[in-house]
Amino acid sequence: MREAPVSTSTSVSLRRWLRRQLRESTPERERLEAAIANDDVKEAQRLVARMPFSDDQRHHVERLLAEWEQHR
């Protein structure tokens, strides 16, 4: 059986993480989820930069975005 591409597993991790961190469905979260679904790393990075994350949260999500971008 073939493994899923890294970008797919990373996008799943991003979506799960976002849903835990951003409990309420907001337009910003929906845009970020759409960027992930459309494989648009640059848009996701732009949106994340504007979100009010703690330093630890930001570090984690930026690491996931970098991993996603690297394996596209």
C-alpha cells in the first residue's frame, strides 16, 4: 500500500490543529482551511501571519506550513 504524500498528512495536521486552536468557525479560519484545501501555501502563510496566535502556537503552525511548502 502506498503512503499518502507528506503534503497531504501535513494539511490534515494543519486542519486538525486549526480546529483545536480556533474553536469558532470564523471567516479567517474558513479562508485558511480553503487555502489548505486548495494547496495554496502562500495564502495560508499570509493568513497565519495575521492571526492572533501565542508564540508557541505560531511556532507550531509555521513549522507545519514550512514542512508543507518543502514537500510540495
